[in-house]
Amino acid sequence: MNGGFVNRDFTLHNWSRLPSFEGFDGTTTRFEFLTDLTNVANATLERKGYGRIVFNGTLDFTSLDLDRDVNISKNFIGINTSSLPQLNTSAMLMLTDLNFYYPIIQLVDESNLSKVSDCDFCERLSYFDGTLWFRVEHFSYFTTREANARLEIWDDSNHATTSVNRTMKFYANFTNFTSGIVITNASCMLIENSTGDWREFNMSFNESSELYELSLIFGEKLEATFIVRCNASQLGYDVLELQDGFVVNNTPPTRPELIKPLNYANLSSTNVTFEFSSSDPDGDNITYSIYVNSSKLAETNETSYTSLLLDGTYTWFVVASDGFAETMSESYTFTIDSTPPKVVNFSLTPRLVINGSNITIFVKASDEHLDKILLDVASNEANYSYFLTNGEPHDFTVPLPGDYKVTIYLNDTFGNEASINDSFKARLPAEVNFSILSPVEGVVLDLVLVHEEEIVESHSFNESLSLIIPSEIYNITGRAFDSTLTFLVESVNLSSDESVAIGLDKLTNYEEFTLVYVIDVRANFSVLTLNLSYAEISVTNEDLLKLYKCDDWDLSSRACMSGWSEITATKNEAIDRFTIVTHSLSAFGIREETPVESTTTTTSPTEGGTIEPLANETTSTTTTIIPEQVEQTTTLTTIEGETTITTTLSITTTTIVQRVEARGEEIQLLVYLLVISVVASVGTFVLYRMLKAQREEERLLRKLELRKDIDRIEEAVVKLKMRGIRTGEIERELELARRALESDDLDSAEIHLERALLLLQKYVRTR
């Protein structure tokens, strides 16, 4: 091989005079086949994928080292004319594989390759698809850069043929290459040769369209070229020039005549046939575009077209085109009254069964001319078809396990059709035994098995529960202890005979915890969502309420066998509930944290017994707390035997030194910490009365928030139904929540609302 060429037998008069050109390929002149290297005409040097040089005239290539002194590479082409002065002549150059929109040819300084400038003697010939041709009168080093402006040109005929005596508009879009902002103060010139001579026209800038525009009318058929040159060099932009062609050689078709539908026609079928006619003076083929309500319905070469439309009133017209010009008909109006069957109620229950059981399909359709309702049930094993009676349920016995597709076909006497699709599963039976493990008797568990948003089983039991269910993967929801503990266990495999034990317990005032919940689901599952209520306990500061977990809880001895660790949970203070998502279960303790431990110092009263308040006199007491150095004020006022106590307390108080001013005398004494306890008790009683007064208001607010939650979930259900998604189980829970709310059973309403939300959250996570 030689530079990519296949070696052939040839005779050379003088092998030593052959130029070196192994680095070139493509259309490169085959110097080895030439007998006269001193007089080579139109020699070509090329490196495929980079560029090409085509020399003008004849040149002497004897013994030239072209590999060394001719450089054709990525965006670079040049000849070392110091070493090859005989090649410093005119030539056409090609650079390819360029990634520019509009390359500007640049001259590279031979003595300083980093110094470039725009080439003023380079004549741009063409640029298309990354390949640039240009002409030079002598050689140097050449490269290209991207222009800092962008020019696009077109005309009304979209670069195609137009018609005699038709106004043709030419457009130029001249913009900043980087920002795309229109260059407004440019001089754009259109040059065209329709008369045989080049005529120049100034294009005007249209501020509305932000384009440079020019309108011309041509009175005879012609083929011509136009060039647009835009110059904004005074603003620092490159001068850009583009060329395109246009043709004027056509007479438009005659105006189409509309035959049917007639104007103001009333139709009873959605199959509408459009008929029309037109002719072309030049004998050209005509293409018809049919527009209905301003949108193109069809394009055809025939003078009739049939289409299926919906009910409604329509306006139609036809545009005839011979490929060069268009004419438009007048507009007609017609009305269609034809409604396909509409399904107003459909149900398929259940969607998961044991093979041999029945499913019930119910369809109710609305249509004045309803003809038939066909049920098609298909699996991999067989297909079954039945005709249904509108508004009456139909039972189908599922013969074999499998996944079944259900299609309901509806049609009316006008030929309108509709269909809906659904599916169900049939599985082999599985016997599943649920049991409650608890150290206390009488624990009742409300258990619900859910498969793909549909409740399969729902039971309440207090010891054990045996079910025969379809073998599948279920989500299990449950609630216990008067719904203060609720859970959702996801992806539990009950595809064979199983035993599922659920450990449950609830303790109050266990060690340092006010409330402890214990749950243990002995089955394989992916994730569990747990809701723990603390509404039954008294909380002073809800911000200090924390949730802890014991990883090793002994259910029988009701004791934590490991340490407690605080865990992250979502706290809903509006309904007094913690929510956690976990992969492991054990005991969860709730307690209210104390910010700082308190220390109490008790001293005996001074001899003489008690401190008596002075009637009709106010005693001011300034309190200094040691060691915290926090100052507090307590005022004891005695008026006619009744005592009012105003105080600000700190549970971190250790020792209180009181200064008492009485009858003008200052007395230093120690006050029993018992006084602080009495004051705190009075404050607690006042707080209790305030909370009791607010209870009714809080109940009303809670009821209002539950109603808002129902409305929000209903909005989400509507959006899911619009996307064709089944939401039956969510809607059932919402209806139960709504009924409970109407009967003021807020706890039950909240439970059903939680179930609806869990189902909704589950759908979002799985999709």
C-alpha cells in the first residue's frame, strides 16, 4: 500500500524524481502514473475528511516533498511557499467536516501561527453541509472561524415556483449568532437577475416581523437567482451573503367549486363525503387541501374525500394547488348530529379471584340508538364472548388461573362504536392463617388485604383468622387499640399456604416513656408505614415530644432487651400522630423531653411558723435563681383576705433568695420551694380551664381540616380518573369518611381518610 493506494505495475522514467505524497488520498493526482512531472495540469492534493487543493494551470511537481510542505488537516490548509515557491499560484481550496453555520476564511501568519486575520483576497464559492469551497490567487496558510452573525433568506414561494403577476415577498433574517438578537441597523441588499442583468434593491426592516423584506412582481415566466448581502460592519459584525433561486412560470388553478356538503346542510352520519371541482390552465396536476374549521383535514389529488367527524357544526373550504400557486374556494357550513354510545357506569368485581369463582361485570350505556354490547374475555388459554343487556349485571365463571383481558364493545344503529378495556386475575387458592401475639388479652385487629388498590378481604379478629384467598402479593393495612395504631405493610407474598403472626402491645408510663407501642409482623415485606397516635396523653410542649425505638423488645416479658434510640419521624400536630416508614419492627416509645433537669432545695420555716400576708398591702418579691443567674419576678398581692398570684416560673429553679419589703423595712429570708410548687399548680389549673374552653373550637377546626382533606383527595381522584385509572377503593374510603364526618365521628372519618391517602400514596410510589 502507498498512502491508501493499491500498488500497480507502471513504468516511470525517473523514479527518484517522483514527489513525496504518501500522506494524501482521495482524489489526489496519481503522480506515479505520470511520465512528465514537469507539466502536470490541474493537479489535486487531498486528505479525505479534511480538505482538498485543486491547482489552476500546469505545474512542475518534480521531486517535491509534498508530505512535508503541504498541510491539509482539521480546519487548516496551506503550503510552505518558502520551500515550494513553484506552488504559490492560484487554486481552489476545499475544507470539509466544518461545524460552522457560516465559516469566515482567515489568513494565518506564516511566521506566527497564532496570529490570524480575515482573508481579503479569498473568494468564497460555496458552503454546504460542512464543506467550504473558496478560491485564492496565491498561497499561504488558511483556516476558518464561525461568523458572529447569522443570515437566513427565503421568499413566499418557499424557494419554489411562483406565478405570473403575483406579489412575491423576499425575507432576510439577520441576527447575532450568539444571542439570536436581531441586528436592526444593517444594510441588506437584494440582487436579482430576472431580466438578464443584476438589479439591486434595498430591503426594508419590518419592526413588527423583525425581518428585512422586499416585495417584487414579475410579469413574465422566468428562472432567476437572487443574492442577499447584509452588512453591519460598522457595528462589528461580519458581512454575510447568501444565494437562492426562484422561478415564475405558472398560471394558478381556477377557484374550486364546492359541490357537497351543501351550504347549511344537516347530516346524520359522521362519514362525510366532500366533493368539489377545479381546473388548471397549464394542464398541471392539482392537489386539493381540504380545511375543516380552519385546520387541514386532508390532502388529495381526487375531487372527493370521505372522513369520519364528530358531532358539531363545521365550516369547510378547499385550496387548489398546482405545486406553484394556490387558489381558495368560498366557505360552506354543515352540521352533524351523531353521538357514539357513552358508558355512564361500568364495574368489574372482583379483580382478583380464585379460579372457579365468578366475576360480575356491569355496563350501563347512554345512547338513543344503542344496538349491542359485546363482552370479550381473553386469556392465553381461551377467548369468551357474550352479549350483555344494558344496565344488567353479568356473571362470568373463571375456569382457569391466569391473567384475563376484558373488552366491552358498544355500537349504535348509526354505526358509531365505542369500547372500554379492563382486566382481572384468577389464581390458585392459598390458605393463610393470621394470628395475634400479645401479652394482654382482648387485642382486636382490623385487617384489610389490598391488591392493586382493591380490597380483597376485610376482617376484625382478636386471636386468629384463617382465610382462603387467591395466591398473590398483597398490601396489608391494619389498626388496633381503638385506631391509635395503624399500619400499611407493602408487598407481602401470600402466594402459597402461609402463617402470618402479628405481635401487638401497648403500654402507658413504661420507664421514662408515657406511651409505648409494640408491633411485629412476622412475614416477608418490602416496607411498612406506621402511624402512632399520642392524642390520649397530656403534652405540655409538643415540640419536645420525641419518638424512640427499641430494636430488641421481648413481647412476653414486655421489656426492652436493648437500649432505646431516638428515630426520625413525621409529626402531625394537627391530629397528634407520628408517622414512620421502616423496614424493621419492634417497640416505639413516646415521651416529652425535659429541657434541663430540676433540683429542689427544701429549708424549714423560721421559728414562729408561717408567713402571713399583710392585708390591703402589696409585697414585691425579686427572685434570683442560682446557679443559672436568671432573674424572675413574683408578685403576691393581698386584698381583703383574697390572694392573687402572678408569676413567671422556670423548672430549672434550684435556690431562691427573696428580698421582701414590708412597712418600709428590708428583710432577707429564704422562701420554701413549696411556694413555687403552689404557684405552678394554680397556673396548671388556669391552663386546664383555658384548654377546656378551647376544646370545642379545636373540634370544629379539626372537622374543617378533615373536610378540606377529603376535598383535596377528591381533586386528585378526578385527575386520576381523567387518565383512565381505576380509583374505586379510594372513592369508597372517601365516602365512608364523608359519612362519619356528617355524624360527627371525627376519629372514624380520620381513619377512612388515612386509608384513602395510603392508597393514593401507594399508587404514586408504584407509578
